[in-house]
Amino acid sequence: MDIPKRGLGVEETAKVIGIGRTKVYDEINSGRLKAHKVGRRTIIFVEDIQAYRMALPEKEIAADQEAAG
């Protein structure tokens, strides 16, 4: 029986988001990224990763860069 993966470890989450492990822990500790403990492992549900990514602010383009490009 194939069960889809619903949660990722810290290293996998870092790769998916494109940040380092330390930054993942920073985001968890700040409350911006939800995580769960299973024994010694920290698990981040796929839904929580998606919510975190959607909550990130969009990068603003400076007016002079916008005019040039």
C-alpha cells in the first residue's frame, strides 16, 4: 500500500523551501512555520509548508528597476 508522504523532516523542508536548516528552525521558533515532534524528530506537514510559503511577502521591485526592465 502506497501512502503519500504528508510530512517532511527539517532537512527536506529546507530543500523544498530553498532555505537552510538553521533558518527552518528559526521560522519554527518564531511561530511562522508550524512543526510537530515525533520522538526526537521534527516533522513539518506539507500543508504547513504550503501555508508558510503563501504567507511570505512578495518582493517589491524598486521603481528604477521597474522602469529599466
